[in-house]
Amino acid sequence: GENVEQHPSTLSVQEGDSAVIKCTYSDSASNYFPWYKQELGKGPQLIIDIRSNVGEKKDQRIAVTLNKTAKHFSLHITETQPEDSAVYFCAASTSDSWGKLQFGAGTQVVVTP
Amino acid sequence: NAGVTQTPKFRILKIGQSMTLQCTQDMNHNYMYWYRQDPGMGLKLIYYSVGAGITDKGEVPNGYNVSRSTTEDFPLRLELAAPSQTSVYFCASSYLISAGGPDTQYFGPGTRLTVL
């Protein structure tokens, strides 16, 4: 089955700097890669996703890149702000898996003013 | 729309007790999922449902049961609670899956369960 590895497990950045989180996946059939943000005491919320027919997607300060050949995808946050502090999860899924998501272990991001 | 709602928010159980975690969505989603999240870990799938009357096991189904009698509701049942089931439980739902891949999963706020 699918295995998703996420690095780093913790990331501390100065406000205004960029943050990058990387994930690798094992199943070459995976074609959907969402990123979720989880604030303390809340459920995960989708912040951006990418499908395998696209190499990059951007939404304001957030971007995701996908390298299908190397089977890895990354989340980029630019101009970080204190409200970006949270746990971020990557996930992967295939069309024939009934939407079942395989999650990475998460990255705790701390943005210091 | 309220989205995905879960009750209760918190619960403490004694070993061997039973309980049902409730999940309701008002988005007319056909797919629903139950995950558990252990400290410092990602979410692991317990059970999922592709529509009313259809359920299937995920990665960690042992000790749990589910039912899906309506589109809106997807309760998770713990029959004989064990300390290993101490976790935060999240319910999620999504609309459909197409050739382009799965649709967005929307998560509830979670139920924090402690088994002592």
C-alpha cells in the first residue's frame, strides 16, 4: 500500500522568511496530493491540493510542487506570518482507492515574530 | 451549512465500556471516513463508507464498528474500550471521486477520547 514520508517533523522560521515541507510517496498510481493545516484543538483544514496532471499550483503565499518521476511533492509558504504556526500534513490518494488518504506524520511549524 | 459535526467533543471511558462517536454532515457527501490521530502522528483510517449501506475497513479497524444507514450520519462504535484506543477521532466527508482523482475531504472538529 501507499506510504507517505514527511520532513521535517518540526520547522522554526522567522516571520517573513519562507518555509518548505517535503513529502515522498511510494505508490506511483497516486494522483491526488492535498495539504492540510491543523491548528491546536481543531480538525485538519485543506489549504491546497494538487493533482498529478499538474506540476505546480499556487494560492497567494502558498504553493505546492509535484515531481512525479521522483515521487515527491513539497509545500512552500512565503512571507510567513505568526498565524501560519500550526501542524501541516501532506497526504496522497489514488482514484481507485475510494478517496482513502494516506497521511504523512506532520510538520510542526513555528513562526517567531 | 454546518459542515461536518462530531459529538461528543471529549469523553473519558473505563476499560471495557462501550460508546458511540457521532458524525453528521450536511453537504450531501456520499463518501465518509473515520480517522484516529495519535500524538505526534498522522491520521490513520479506521473505516470508510462510499454511500448509505456500504462500509469497509481502513488501515486500523480492529476494536471498532461502523454503520451508514443514511447519507448524513456515520457513527463509530467502540464495543470494549481499551487504553490503546485513547486518541483523537476525526470524521471526514467528501463529494465524489472522478477520473481526475478524489474530491476534497472536509474534517469535523474531532472527539478526544481517553480510556482509563
